[in-house]
Amino acid sequence: MNTGSNEPGEVAVAAHETEVDGVKGESEQGLGSRAPEFIKARRVLHLSWQVGIFVLGLAIVVVGIIMLPLPGPGWVVIFGGMAVWATEFVWAQLVLRWTKRKVTEAAQKALDPKVRRRNIILTSIGLVIVAVLVGIYLWKFGIVMPWKIKDQ
């Protein structure tokens, strides 16, 4: 390929190859559409592609929102819809980068020995309190079955 070419498609491909061949990771990858070049080259086709990606991502996000109060991995599905949007929209790519950064920071903080020790101590205290409350309830009221079984 001629890097001095005036055709925009070739320059975009050369820039993309540099990013892929370079040391940059996924988080440092350039922002923008990841649609195939033949789609980007035609304005109407690219606009249709973006509308399709938006509708697909919206459907996935809506399913995730529905799953929040219901059983299911609601947040995982929502972020899956965001990932679909991130294949085409810069704002979604930026939101996902911010989210990944915050999750990584939270994971590092949770692995801190002082924080882990504090969490283990608080969990142990909470379990002891619950066990004492259950013991008091059973001592006061006993075990009452919700059904009646008559001795014969």
C-alpha cells in the first residue's frame, strides 16, 4: 500500500494497521467506528449500520434494565449493550473506558490487605449478630411449622 496516497480509505487503513501493529492495547485503541471499510466508504450504508447498531444495543440495554428487578445478570447485560454501542459510538467507548478504570480501581482497593481484614471482621460481626438474633427468636418462640400435622 502506498502511504502517500490521497485516497481516504487507504490512509484510514494505514492508521488502523499502525494501531494494531503497535504496542497500544485495547484501552489505548483509537476512538471511532469499527465498521468495515466498505461500509464506512458509503454514507447511506454507514448511517444504516449505525442505526442498526444503536437499535441492537438499545434492545440489549432494555433487556438488562428489565433484568435488574428480576432474576438475571442485569448489569452484565447492560454493559454488554454498552459494548455493542461502543463498536460504533465514541460516547459509549468513553463510558466503557471510564467504567473499566473504576472497576479496576475498586478491585485493587478490595485486594488491599487492610480493606480485606476490615471486611472480614465486619462480616464476622454481622454473622454473630444474626446468629444471636436467630437464637433469641428460637428460644422465645421455638420452631413453628407452617402446616398442621396431627398425631395419629
